[in-house]
Amino acid sequence: MKSLANRQLDFMGKRKVAFAISGLLILASIVSLLFQQLSLGLDFTGGTLVEVRYAVAPSLDAVRQTLEAAEFRDVSVQTFGAANEVLIRLQQAFDADVGDRVVELLRRGGEEVTLVRAEFVGAQVGDQLRDQSGLGLLVALGIVMLYVAFRFQYKFAIGALLALLHDVIIVVGIFSLFQIEFDLTVLAAVLAVIGYSLNDTIVVYDRIRENIRKSRIDDMAAIFNESLNQTLSRTLATSGTTLLVLIALLLLGGDMIEGFSIALIIGVVVGTFSSIYVAAALLLAVKLEREDLIPAKKEDPEAEELP
């Protein structure tokens, strides 16, 4: 049996199938974002935040059901630090006694509950955060495109930018499709996905550029396959170890970083896929040639006239 390092996989031969899979995922994500939209967290929508402390760690589902039975809208419950510290998010207008009413409801089951704080996050703050975060995402993508174009060539920049857009749309689309709460920690994860995916893409691009310059053949698909096989072990090792950490965070990190962990897990998987089948394969679609990296030498007319 061949080892992973010696096995030659035909990545480019499967690129049409990969393009079809990516197209379906992007289409589903865009449709979900347009018609179902994101389940925005309190950071973006505004509302009321109540923090309470239990004597004994409670069941979060029981807390949520108690508040929903009292007709509180869009209730989000999670631990905050210790297991007996509970953060309750309510997407509704703030009033001075909301904290006392929440604590009174939670005490009806006989639990010992103390109010820590109750505060309001205004919709104006949420709008500002949404606008600034969207602008930050666009600026990040613009800088990435300029960097790749300067370091490699503009065709590489097109592939890298489309790969990053592919990753962001799918990650955000999955959050919309499954109505997972999208808050600032998830937005931070999306920005981290851009960095991770770009790093993987740069490694692949470096090897492709190096092999194009060294190779004596003009078959770009064969050169790309060789480059991807050479970087495969490194890609799998990096993705695998990163996923192990993220899965540990998801299982052990608590509700505060659950969305963050989910977004990064999706981003690592999608980013690894896109560095091969989007960033690299698109170079074939934009007709990358050896002359794009190694300009043809100009003939010296004076040299031709010499006897």
C-alpha cells in the first residue's frame, strides 16, 4: 500500500464535481440568507440582558422553558463563567423591574437565585455593530486581494478572493439554514476563518508557483495535481490538529463559545476544501499559463544582425 506522501490523487480531474458541490452549497446559503435570514444575537438586535447566580447549577433547558412559559420572547440562556452563573438574553424592551421579575419566576421552583445585573443593549448599538462588522469584513477581503496580487499575480488574487467569499458565504449560510444564533463571537470566528483559509491557500499557491517555474511541461492540471499532493500531508496535519482543538472547545468550552467553535469547525473543513477545489482549480478556469509567471524573453534585434 502506498503511503500518503507517495500517493498521487487526481484533484483536478474531480474539479467539476467539486464545483457542482460548491455551487449547491452557495446557492442554498444565499437562498437561506435571503428568505430565512440570520438568527441575530442580542449584540446586533438589541434587547435585555439579565445575569443571575444559582446556589446549585441549574438545567438551562428548565430555565428557558420557565421564561418562555411566562411569555418572554426569543429567550437565550447560557452559562457565564461558572456552571451556576446564568446569562439570560431577552430580545425585548428593557424596563427597570425586568431583572426582579425574572428572578421571581426562577425562584418558583424552589431554587435559590440571586440577581447579579440587568442591563439594556440598544438597537442603535446593534445597528452600529452590524454596519462596522460588515465594513470590517469587506476591508479584510480587499486587503487580502491586494496582498495576493502583489505577492503572486492578479489571477492568483481572483482565485484567493473567490475562495474566501466561498468560505464566508457557506459558513454564514449554514448558521442561517439551521438558525444558529449569530453574535459577535461568531463574527470573530468568520474573520478567523478568512485568515485560516488564506494561510492554506498561500501554501498551495507557493508550491504551484514553484513547480510551474521548475517544470518543463505546460500541462497546468498535472502541475497543480503534483503541487496539491506535495502539500496534502501538511494540509491534513494542520486541519486535523486544529479540528481536535475546536471539537474540544465545542464539547468542553460551554455555551459562551459554542457558536464560535461551530463556526470555526465549519470554516476549517470548508477552507481546506476551497484551498484545493476553489483557489487552485479556479486558476485553470482563468487560464493561468507559464508566461504569467515567467515572461518570455524578448529577442535582441541587434544580435540577429551580427554575422
